[in-house]
Amino acid sequence: MMRATTSRAISLLFLLAALATHARSQGADVRGWVSDSLTGQRIPFANVLLLGTTRGAATNGSGFYMIPRVPPGRYEISASVIGYRRKVGHVVVEPGKPIEMNFLLAASPVESEEVLVTGVRRREIGERVISAQVLEPKEMKLTPALVQEDIFQSLKMIPGVVSTNDVSSRFYVRGGAGDQNLTLLDGMRIYNPFHAMGIFSLFDPDIVQNVEMHTGAFPPGYGGVLSSVVSVTSRDGRSDRIAGRASVNFLSEKLQLEGPAVAGTTWMVNARKTLFGETFKRVVNKNVPASFFDVFSKFNVQLPGGAKMDLGMLVSSDEIHFPPATRFIYFSPPPEPDCFWRTSAASGTFSDLVGNRVFLQTSFYFTDYRATRDVKSATTGTPAFNRIKEHGIRVLTTSYTDAQNLVYFGFDFGFPSVEYRLTNTSGKPISSYKSYADGSIWLRYQARYSLWNVDAGIHADFGSIVAREQGLEGLQPRVTVTRDLPEGWKLRASAGLFSQRMITLNDEDDVLTYFDAWVKIPDGLSIEKAGHFVLGVEGGLDEATSIRVESYYKRYAALTVYNRNKLFASDPDYVTGTGNSYGVEALVRSKLWILDLYASYALGWTRVQNRGFDYYPRYDRRHAINLLVSAQPVNDLDLSLRWEFGSGFPFTASVGYYDRLRLGNPLTNPVETETGLPYIALGEKNGSRLPPYHRLDFSASFRFTVLGFKGSLGGQIMNVYDNINVFYFNRKTGASTNMLRFFPSALVKLEY
Amino acid sequence: MRITSFVIAFLFLSCNPPLTPKGPFEQQLVVYSVLSTGTNLQYVRVYSNYDVSGYNPFENILDRPVIGARVVVTGPRGSFIFRDTLLPRADTSRYKAPIAAYVANFRPDADETFALEVIVGSGSSARSSVTIPSHAGPFTWEPGLFLLNDPETYKIYSTISVAGRAGQRTGAYTYQFLITFEVQTGSGWKADSVLVPASPLPLNNSFGYVGGYCNKTYYVSSLKSVLNTFAGNAITFKRFSFRVLQMDQNWCNYYNMVRRAEDTLTTRTDLPDFTNMTSGYGVFGSCTVDLFTHAYPDTFAYNRR
């Protein structure tokens, strides 16, 4: 019965897609690609307008645009996007003859005002999708970060996104757990997107074309997680000449090479390696346990007619290696287990216009993630190993039905295998291995009716439906409605359903952890499910100030939580609970004198219900504030100051000790004469709060040109007032490890 | 100048103090008591929790018994006021002093409900209640009494087992097999007993039955070991007994909770806890001890005249 219903539903999806893509043409289509004039790089989210009309379109992620059914006539057509000079051309439309109009845009210097105040409002994605942000490298450069700009440092500026213990794949979005975020690089899922100690993400901004982040109610096409999506798109190598970029700072060194190969092809290789150890060893003669490297390479082919193929590969490695009996300047010296993380990922993408009005993007991807906890001589922890291998295919078609309407149809079929080996607390080795099929199909429709924009669709979590892990609730409707208000203000409402089949395991009662193991949700438990409801308004307070306010409510219909009633070994470790989170966020961007201001505030609550027991989960954060001030007092000099604050996460406090009797077999050992063993008494679950996380960072950068080399010289101070932000705490030993404290650094970057 | 002062003050004030995972310490009572139908003496041990300056609880080198508390157990036959007593400590590696406990002289019966109240001079108190499990049984021997009386004749049987219905409110049970005998010494006959090796751990009462088994070889070797131990003495084997102890659910929960670290299946690393005290820690449990006995015939082959 279920199988028949599912089959009918899928047939209906295909039928709807076919109907939606069958368009009747009255005039002719104007279409083409928008590219960087110098590098040949395709430019997404550029606006293409037929001047003097209300017709226009935005380029998609591949830089392609289409304005369907343009009435015959002669038109002026313009293409513009932030960071590039606007370009205007002419087209003559004749009935039934599609026009291809490609644009090559010349880059223009970054105007921070443009970025901060109006940047997001210009993007098509922001027109119809709620809680979405697109960041480009130009914007990342405005965010001060340790030593060099970083994607996740910039993403943390977005209200609702918080992170403290970022060495694991943890950032918390609107009350969601750290494992409820999907991070993609060119379609490859990255399970641990951070380098050791969380200072850098895996993604060097110099390889990034743009980052798309959805903090809630994300559209069909994204699935498998409950909270957020970070989709990173890498840029292509330069097509005009071979170029290089090298940089050295106190903590890392980097080399990037790129250029054209044979006609129509480009390549890029980017490698980074940590210098933690060398820097600290030489400067202060101390050891630092963290190290990493990453290598990203990309090869792409642009075929005649606009088709494009990309091959990308990422390899990264992280280590936290505690030498025995060593004192660290920034780390306490307890013997902790060593940890290793490895990520290898590859993808191949093909994109082209198929037929007259269907744009096709097909990706093959492969990911291999490994994490190891090696106890060695450590007195705490047990050995553990976690590995995820996944390969799959993702296909997205975009049908341009008319000037105002788009239909997306796609599917993603992956085959992950998850391995987890652990020596548990009783010293017994445990291993689990799950290999399964995952898949989703989606249909999405974007339309505009007068003052209304509608973005609606359905995302079918096909894999879980077929595996009978959920029923028809796996057909997840998602809708966003936008109403244009006077003076450019917009009112948005959005809702959607989401599910998740993989989670991370860690100790709910630990104060802080840094080793999370990914597993498939244990058999017999419901997969995690959530519903999002978002309401928002945005607009300009004046010419120099924009504001966006959003409120949200998330209902977790199923969450995997500890079985608090477990008494026997045969009882399950985990059960299904529920939860909810709600809050309000505000984002203000403004230009004041020479200062660009960015301020965000998030207020939120999250609760988890575990079989009648109600508590704040460990990722409940009440207040989060981000303040960014940047200035360009003179040409080529950028200054910025950033302050980040997050109220403390909850944890369960130790409230003393008591001696526990084992009360064993009274037939052989009298319980009256037994001596107990000490045990940590815990207070109310998550009834205490960690200290607030806050940090002030400062950066200055000066750009120069010498002997034909472009370069920049910069200095940064991380944690200006030397706040102690705890990275890890061992409840049993009292040993703590802090995040980096006051840390000045310098950067030299050269390009040719 | 004012701005500079403000900035400096802001920078210093905003620094977080070092994290401590310790919440405010509150004095709590720790109470352990298991009422047993198998003895006339019932004990209650009352302690206080403690804290140490660092994170090593073994810094606490003094046992923390609560002396002078009012300890009362009230049942259907009245209230029993416990008195202070000292018990020898089995393991003196950590604490040297004898165990301070409270004792009362009464024997609870199955199905009775008892309320425990501990009140100390400081005003703090702990309360709980427990109902004794019902008696187990009736029991039957398998494959039959013939095997107990003549174990070496019936070679096709390798185990001796006994089974019966579990009592109500039983969470788990454990058992012993005992051989009771009399040995003739210079001054007359002296009663003694020996255990037959069998399962030592409490078993989950999932199916509503309690039962035990022992290897017939162990049974025979136990009989022979008595003969060897008292070589040259006359010996009369009197009884073979199945002694079963049924834990109530509270004790069972506590027992399993303490042994979570022995959970070979778990992937969790948390610290479980269980108590049925209204405040504080510990457990107020109970057990029923039943004895199912087979009397050896006078013609038992292992008797030595």
C-alpha cells in the first residue's frame, strides 16, 4: 500500500515537472551567460534587465540567465552585479528566434558601502527566499578574522549563526544542534568543515566564488538536515593567463596557482599548511598541538555553446597531537587523547542549456571523511574511529516558463556508508557499520503575481520513504511568500518540513567535547524531523541604513536523545524526543561618515522534551551579538573591528561527590560492610551556563603594487582584550583547554 | 581620559573568569538501606555528600557518616527506631574507621510496605518507601528428585535446575545452591553447609519466573569435597537447598545503574544516576529471600556412617 502510494506520488511529481516545463512561446527568448571579462569566470546572481521594461532575470549559479517570451522589438539590455561595472548592450528580438546575449563584466573596486548596505538586497536569492544570505569573497574581506579572511568567520556575522567550540563540525543555527547543518562544497558534503581549533574553515576564500547560506526554511533541493545549509561554490581558474598567489602569516602559508590549459580549459591548485608549530616553537619556544593542511584543485572545460564541465577535489587533514609532558602557552597540559580528521572529496559537474528553456546541472560527488581518537598515554577517553564514505549523483533542471516564473526539478541519489568503532566505557570494543541508499526528489516553482512572490515546492526524502523510516511525511512541502510593500520594504513568510537521518554522538552530560562521531540514527528510532515557520520584514530606514527582522519557530517532531530511563544493557541508549526553538533576529547595516556598520542580534530559546523531562539542550543560546565596523580612511587602507558576543551555553554542573555502594550480591557479600567509590553528583540537567563567549578582533590591511606584483600587507589582533573562551573541559580531571587568546599576527600576500 | 578609562574598564571587566564545572555545593544526605526478609537485623547507612578543593575525590580521606540521626522505618506492624552501631569494614584501603550505621531488630515480610525517614539535627531529611517483593514459587526440580538423590546413575543428565514463579515487584533475582550436612566430631554432630558453584549475578526477571541451575558435575564434586574435607568422619547429608533472593525494582534499578560501566553494548559515555530518595542520593530497596529445600533420604549414597 505504502509502496503504491509512494509510486503514485513520484509519478505526480514527474507529471507536474513536465507540465510546468511545457511553455508556449509568444515572442522569443533572450538568454546567455554573464562572465568576468578578465578571468572568464561565470558570475552568478547578476541582474540582467531589459531597460525600459519590467522584464529581467538573474543569473543562476552557473552564470546563465534567460528572459523568456520577449515581444519582438529592439531593446537595451544591461547586466550588473556587485563588484563589477554595469554593462549595456542592444538586442533585436524577432518572433521565434532565441537571442543569445553574453556579457563580459569588468571588475570594479570593492565599495564597502555597496556591499554592506545594499548588497544582499540586490540578489535574486534574497528576493524570494527567506533567511538566505549570499556571501562573496569581497564581503569576506571586510570581516576581520585571525590572520586572514575566512568564510565561517563571515558566516558567523549572520544573525542566528553562533559558534564557540568550532573544532568539531559545530555551529548552531537558530537553536539547532551542531549536527543539523549541511555544508557543501561544489555539491560535495563536508562533514567536518573546520580546521583544528576552529580558526580556519576548510575553504580558503581565495578558492571561493560565493557562499550561499540558509538559516531556516530552506527551499526544496536541500535535505538531510534540520537546521541550515551552507553551500560553497568554488571559482574557476583564470582563463587569461597563468597567475599565482602566495601568502605567509604567523599561522599558515599558502600557495595558489591557476591559469588556462588548452583552449577553453582552466585549472587551479590551492594549498595551505599550518605554521602553528613552527611559529610558537621559534617565537615563544612552546608547542601547540594543532596542525592542518588542505589542498584544493579544480579543472574546468568550457565547451562551445556554453556547456561547462568542472572537476574539483579537496583533501584536508587536521591533527590535535598532545606531546606528553609538555607545557603549552595557550593550552593546559593534561594528557588528552590525540585526534585526527581527514577529508577527501571530489566532484564533477556538467551544466548546459538543454533544449530551449531547460538548464541542466549534473554533479557526481564523492566524500570520504575519517576521524580518529587515539588515546595513547592519555588518562581519559577511549579509542574511537569514525568514517563516512559517500558517492552519488545530483541533477538539477531549471525550466524558464515565462518572464516571472521558474520551475526547478531535481534529484539527488547518494550511497553513504557510516562506520563507527569505539571502545566503550566498560572497555569493550563496539563497532557499527551502515551502508544505505539515500535519495531525494524535488520540484520547486517560483512565480510572481503583481506584488506577490511565491516560492513553493515539495522535497521528497525518497531514501527514508523507501527504507520505511517515514511515511508520506517524507514528502516535505516548503513555501515562501513575499509581499512587496511601499518604499522597497518586503514582508515574508515561510514554512517547511525537514528530516535528518544522520546524527553525531557525544556525551550529553560532558561540559564540552571535541570529538563527535557521525552515525546513522539507530534502528528502531524515528529519523529526526522538524518544521520551520519564519516571518520577516526588511527594508531601508533611510538611504544609508537597511534593516531586516525575522522571527522563527521550529518544531522538532522527532529528535534523537538519551534514554534517561536506561537501566539494563538491553535497554536502548537513545530514544526519540521532541523539541522546539523560537526567537527573533535583527540585522542592521548602515553607512555613517567613513564607517560601515553591521550589527546583528539574535534572541532565542530552545527546549527539548525527553519523555516528560524538559530541559535546555546544550546548544541553547539566549543572546548573540555581532558588531562590525569597517572603514577605508584612505585609498588602499582597510580597517575593521569586530566584536562577537554569545551568552553561555547550558551545561550540567557538578555539585559535589558522594560514595556509591555497589550493593552487589548480598548472598555472598554483605552490603552492610561495603565501602563505596566516589561518584560525581550532577546538578539539574543543563541548569548552569558556561561563561559568555566574547571576543574583539581588529584588522588592518594595506594594498600595494610593487614591480608589477600586487600585494597586501596586513596586521590583525585576535581577542584584543584577551578573553578566556573555553575550548574543552574535562569534568573528571578539571583540565581545561582554551581557545586562542590575545594573538597579534601579520600577513603578507603577493599576487602575479 | 574618560573614554580611555571606560575602555580599560570594559576590557578588564569583560574578561571571563576561568570556567569551573562545579555548581554550588549543597549538603545532601546519602542513604543506603536494603530491607531483607532473610535476616532479623536491618541496616540503614546514612552519609553526607562532600566536595574537595580540586577534582580528585580521593582527597576525601574521611568517611562522612551522619551520626545521631533519627532513623525510623514504619511498616504495617509499627515503627522501628534504628540505633547507632559500628560494623567492620571489609575494605580498609581508603577509609580505615569501622562503618557507622543504624540497625534495628525486625524481620520484614513479603508484600509489606515500609516507609523510611531519616532526619538529622541540621533539619535536613530524606524519605522513601518500598514494598517487599512477594514470595517466589512454587518451585519444582528438574529433571526430578531422582537426580538429586542419585546423580551419578543417570548419566544422560548434565544439569540440575529449579524453577518457579517470580514474586510480584521483583526486578531481578540471584540464587545459591547449598548442601547442608552434619559431620560427627568428638563432641557430637555438627551442622555445616557448602555452596555449589552457580550463577553469581542477579538476573533480569523478564519472564516472570525465577530459576537456577547448576552443573551436575559441580554438584557431585561438592558432595565429594565434603567427604574429602572431613575424611574419616561420619557424615550425614541433610538437605539440598535452592536459596533465591529477589530484588525489588528500586534496588534492581540502582544495581544496574551503578554497573552501567559494565554495559558492553553502550556507546554512551555519560554518568547515569538513579535514586528513589525524595532528596539526596542512595537507594531504599528490599528483597525477599526464599528457600526451597529437598531433604536427602537416609539412604543417600554419599552418607558415610
